[in-house]
Amino acid sequence: MSGPREYTDKTLKRLFGLSRNICSFPQCEKEMSDEKSAKHSNICHIEAANEGGERWNADMGNKQRADYNNLILFCPPHHDETDDVVKYTIGILKAMKKNHEHEMAGRCSIKNPLAKRPSLLTEVINKIAEVDLDELTDEVIINSFSVEDKISYNHVTESSPIIQEYSGYQGKINAIYSEFEREGNGRKTSLLRNVKSIYLEAKGKVLGTDQSLGNVRVHADQLIEYVKRRLHELVGSSLNNDSSLPYEDVEFAVSIVMVDGFMRCKILEEPKSDC
């Protein structure tokens, strides 16, 4: 049986990659590790690893305790500070982690790894498109709405800043799609079908039998997070032996693909009143 501190390599790469190797406490810029050691990093459990610990959840199994969703990176002083369970509840720590990752994603987009590696997005798209998912009948969608329309219609909140930030890269992905179509390799169709398939999977897992618009709106951010996580998993499994592709760069490119799928109505619902 696995223990609450037996982290998989994929979990560690995602945790350190999305945090950009920086403490998740607000306004803290402490780096978690350098080329010599990782002595400044604490992999902390949002819900305690062991009974008697802070925010212990008796209904959680060890696999869940060691999973990415239950972990957050802090420097030692802030790890100690967040032992105050009255001030730092489960909800507050999860929000702290998400806000930190959103901030780090914004920094990543400002640095723009596409500038130093123009083929990055193509590589990631290729890896996703190579995955063999069930074929779906594709639909031609003409987006007659803005990104703000789509966000508002679906009641997206937490993911709104990321979507607005990365929607500016649609011109880049359109250029790549045009190249694919000229080559006649079907990459565009394959990719969009995979994104749509993952969204349908998310609806089944998250919404269950109630797949009404109202329920989509209630769980909009959860559905987006599910799709993004699955895209990461698919790319990660394909790039398992490719150490030349930094995790933060994969995060950047996958975010572009996810937001493009959002705008093409492969993810969440089309604003009917505006179409």
C-alpha cells in the first residue's frame, strides 16, 4: 500500500512546474530549489498526511493524500505559518495554490517561450493529436461571440484570467492549423476531436446525469480544470522520455490549446443568444 508521501514523478513535475519553483504563499518569492539542493522547499499537504496533523481528513486515502490536488509548495517559514488551521482552512490553501499558479502562468506568458522555440506549440499539438481517442463527428463552429461573451454565458470565474490571457494566441494556432491543412495531415481535426472528447468525458465525470446548462455553469471552472489536467496527462505520457521540453513550457502551450478549444466551443457551451 502506498504512503501519503510516496509522490509519483508526474505529480512532482506538475507541482514544481506549475508553481515555477516558487513558494505559493502570497508575495513570497523564495525559490524552492537550486542546482545544489532543495533544502528551501516543503511539499505540504493541504489535508494532513497523518492522523493528528493539520486539516486531517479520515475519509481520504493515502493515494489522494499524495496526489497533486492535495499538495502545495511552501518555504519552511510559511509552512510553519499555515499550521494555523483556523486561519488557513482547506479552502483558503486551495485558493492560495490556484492563485499562485495563475500568477505564475501569467509570468510564463510574458516571457513567451514561443519566442525562443517557435516549434513548441506544434510539438505539443502533435503529441496530443497522436493519442488514439474515439472518433467524434466534428462540427464547424463560427465564433460570432467574444471571449467575454463565452466566459459570461458559462459563468466562468476562477479560470477567466487565464482564458483572457491566452485567447490572444489564437492567431498563432490558426497559422499552425493552416499549415496542417496545406500538408493534408489531418492534425487539426484530430486535435479538436480529442479536445471535444475530453470535454465530454469531463461532463460525464463531473456532471453525471444532469448535463443541463445550469449544471454546466455551476461546475464550469471544474470542467475546465479537468480538460486541462487530461491534456497535460496525454502530453506528459507522450513526452515521458523527452527531457528537452521543460514542464513550464508544456504548461504554456497546453493552456493555448485549451483556450483555443474553449473559443471553438469544444469546451463548455456556445453562447446561443449571441449566435
